[in-house]
Amino acid sequence: MSDKASGAVHRSFHHGDLRHALLDHGVALAREGGPKAVVLREATRRAGVVPNAAYRHFKNRQALLEAVRSAALAQLAHAIETEVNAAQRSPGLRGRARAAFHGVGLGYLRFAREEPGLFRTAFAARPFSMHDSANDDDSPRGASGMDPFGLLGHALDGMVEAGLLLPARRPGAEWMAWSAVHGMAFLVLDGPLRGLSEAEYQALAERLVSMVERGLLATPSAQQIAIGGA
């Protein structure tokens, strides 16, 4: 690239545009190949700038990866919100609460199926909190202002408010629900269920979410209460 052309490229980025461009290219790389594909040098190449220009915005590859991970979580949140918003058409408070809970699980599983690279990147292997953000501009939240974990918690709270889920069974319920759908997602992506057809996958996803719901809503027996199983 000539100095003149290079200067034109650099002048085209103002007020954080380069940072956003690098992040967009990082997201594209994750979509194509998962977290291992997110390489700062490749993002700068696609943006048409020299590598040193990127260091003002991302000090290293890990910084870019964390920003991309937040962006992937935000896209997951939007996918869940699409399903939850559709649940508002269900009749009655209880119907809407149940549909919203199902929407969280089905949106999660649909995103994993349709965006495997972004899904893997969203949960790239290193200790982190769902509420972590690499930068204030890299929020892992959807239009509602909630991240995927917050959307699940909100749906469970709605089940309590609708009288479906016993308040005593609410604490920790998100971990059981999340582990079930998360495990299913990776069985489909990398495990023995990866050969499922779309119809088979959708049927299994709906069955799983219904099973989780039944487990959460089941009324504990007197024996369970006596031994602390509630």
C-alpha cells in the first residue's frame, strides 16, 4: 500500500471508527472460525491499517478477544430477546411467563446452532463472569439492557410472579436451567448430536426446555421437604 493510500485509510477512521472497525472484523473472524480465529494482526489487515495502529485501541490479542466475546454475548442476548418478545403474544400471565422461559432456552439453543463460531467465542475457555465487559462500549447486553444470564433470571422471576414457580425453588434455578441448555448446545456442536437434522434439533430443544420446566415447577413431596430436597 502506498503512503498516499495508507494515509487515506488512516484519515478515514475518526472518533473511534478504527476501534469499531477492528471489532467488526474480530466478530467476523469469530463467526468464521471461533475464538482461535480472532487474531489482532488479521483484523488490522482486513481493516487496511498497519498493526501498530491497532494498539491504541487493543493492546493485544486478548483485549480484542474479550471485546469480541462481549459482542458475541450481546448477539446471543438479542437472539434470546427475539424469542422472548414473541412470547408476549401468549394469552394470560401464566401463558406468557411459560412462553418467555421457553423462549430463553430455545433462543439460546437456536443461536448455538446458527452461529457456532460466535457461540464458542462467547464462552471462550477462561474464567469470566457473564457480567464482564472489556470496555464500556462492549456491553454483552441486548436491547433490554440485560445479558443472556439476566434474561434467564428475569424469565424465572416471571414464573414466580405468575405463581408457577415456588419462591423457595427460585434461588439457584438459573444454574440448573443454564447447565441443561448449555450442555445440549455443545453436544450438538461438538458431540454425538452434531448430525441431527434441523427438525430433529428443534424437537429435541423443545423437549429439553419442557423437561427443565417440569423439573423446576414440580411440587416437592413431603419426604423431600423433610430431608431438605426442596
